[in-house]
Amino acid sequence: MTEKIPILDLKEQTRNLQAEVLEAFQCVLADAAFIRGPEVSKFETEFARYIGVNHAIGVGNGTDALVLALRALDIGPGDEVITTTFSFIASAECISLVGATPVFVDIDPVTFTIDVAKLEALITPRTRAVIAVHLYGQPADILAIKRITDSHELSLIEDCAQATGATYDGRRIGSFGDFGCFSFFPSKTLGAFGDGGAVTTPHAAMADRVRWIGDHGSRVRYTHEMLGTNSRLDSLQAAVLRVKLRHLETWNERRRQIAARYSHALEKAGVITPTDAPYGPSRHVYHQYTVRLPQCRDAIRDHLAANGITSVVYYPISLHLQPVYETLGYGRGAFPVAELAQEEVLSLPMFPELTDTQVDRIATLCAERFRELVPASPPATGVALASEGAIGSTEELVGLEEEALQAG
Ligand SMILES: Cc1ncc(COP(=O)(O)O)c(C=O)c1O
């Protein structure tokens, strides 16, 4: 029988951690402090140290982390916040939830993160902040973005939901902006046993505000100075996260090994593979291993599915084309690089417990089908192509695809 390989399987990791987690749960049960207990404070201290920032605040989930950061900055109606159009909905939803307007920017075709060259032109007198998303585990060019936000006196929020542990210039992402916003949704590189999130910040006053807004706008018990909400990390999740944080570097290293193994096989077939971005330099942690498959993405996804392998398109619809954002009036053609990416990206199974045999089987199936569909495609990684000047713009990328198609 063909072995089925899911996009993500947490069962083995959870089994391996069971003894450590149960021991940690005993401490929580002994304290019976289920909300903001000692486990939460310890996790906050350890996580802040891990990220390399002064403050970390545990919150309910990654979406709340973004909303709380925007609220701490008093961003609201009449304000604009710039973010990428190629991300999970939460990266823009948070802006709308505080009553501000999302302003989208196109992406770089190689890293799938904000195209820094297109950022500055979008700044208006209403712009208050930029949300940079470290997508798939790949750091955005955060220092280049920071230079722009600093020069315009804008706040910088890092959406780190998909990239806990990734580094840029030797520093962990989440330590560059005014805020780093993390999700501990179970599938993430650092995932809880349910929902969870954290906000990191170098600013003591901002850390207080996040904590205060997430606790019903109350600094003094039963005195509510502003409208807040209830968004707190609970002690059981903090206990799980403390255990998992100890393994994160090993898991992220294994993700990188898996990515290298995939790329070794796929590049020989000419597939455009992900790699560390040249800026920073950066360390990708492969929350997703996402390839570009011009003109043949769906055929390859179907071929993998027919062989029991799940692959997923993150994301089939860019944010500016989402029905919920129709009223912003962008329409098709507004962001050609993201619109092309949504037709071509495919994420292959990725979790630290994947075996080399499984990786080889997936890569072989993918490479063989790609060769059948696009026999003459040039062997190179996306970054290699870009640095050689082969992919410098969407036009060039489209040209490359057309060449491959003609050859096929
Ligand atoms: C880029 C990005 N931002 C924010 C979030 C929101 O995190 P959460 O699901 O914990 O609310 C996610 C979750 O998938 C995400 O991928």
C-alpha cells in the first residue's frame, strides 16, 4: 500500500515530548494558577532572551499579537498601515480590526516577502506603520525596511508568525521592529497544544500597554482606563512552549536539512527552489518548503496527491484580491508578482520528523513529473537566478516561464 505523507504530522513529535510535557503540566496543576501564572512569566523571560529583546508578553494568538501591537501604537480610523499582499489574512485583518486601512505592497519574486523597492512610494501623510511578514520562515529584508520606516518616523511591526527562530544578520527576527508578533498555532515552528501568541518589544512602556490592553484595559484590578480585550497566554500552553523552546533550534536545523535534501533533488530537474536570502545574511527556518512551478503547479499537486502526498498552495488568493478587500478597489493586475506567485507556489510536506526516505520519495515524484511537463527548464535556485540577473522582475520571470513552456 502507498504510504500517505501529510503536509504536517505532529503525532510523533507530541509522542516524543510526552514525558517532558506531562512533568511540566504537573507543575501547573500544583500551582493551580492557570492564567498568567509562574509558567507564563518564565516563558516570557525565556522567550525574550531567545529572541534577544527586552520584553515578551504572552497573548491569546498571533492575530491578537498584531492587533495588540497596533492598539498599543494607538493606530485606528484614518490611519494607513502598509503590508504585503501575499500572506495569511491575519497580516491585513489586524489592520482592519483596529479600524485603520491596509495598504498593500507587492512582493519580491524570489523571497516572497515585501519588495522593499516598492515600499517608499506608498507612504502618505496617513501612514503610521509597516507590517513586514517573514513568510514561510524566510526573513523579510528587515533592516532595509527599517531604514525606510525610521526615515519617515513610522512604526515597524514584524509579523513573525511563520518564522520563530529565523535570523537576519545573526539576530533573531522579532528583535528588529517596535514589535515582533508571534503565533504559537500548533503547526508553527514553535507551536503550542492549542492557540497562543506573543508580542516582543524593546520598549518597556509599549510592553506595559500590550499587557494592559490584553487584560481588559486594566492596570489596577477592576479599574478600566481604556477599552481592552481578553487576550492572555494560559499557563498550560506556556508550560508546553517552555518544553518546546528547548528543542526549537534542533528542529529548525532539521527543517533546514530537509530543505537542502529537497533542493538537491529538485534543482537538478530545474525546479525553482527556496533558499536563504542573500540579504542580512538570513537563515530561513522553512516553516514551509515552497517551490515555484510555472505552468505546471496543479498537475504536480495532482500527481503527488495520486501518490498519497499532500501538498498545499499558500496562498491561492493574494490579499488585495480577497472578497473581503474588494472595497479597497485594487483589482486584478495591481500586484503582478504576487498574482503570479499565487498561480505557481506549492508547499511540500515539511516537519522535523520527516525521514530522509520520505523526503527522497516526495522529491523524486515531484522532479520526475516536472521533467515530463517541462523537459528543458534550466537548473537553478530562485536566488541563484536572481543574483545572476535571470529573475530581476516579473517580466523576466514570465519570460523564463514562456521559454520553458515553448521548450516543452
Ligand atoms: C503570517 C501570519 N500572521 C499571523 C497569523 C495569525 O496567527 P494565529 O493563527 O495564531 O492567530 C498567522 C497564522 O497562521 C500567519 O501565518
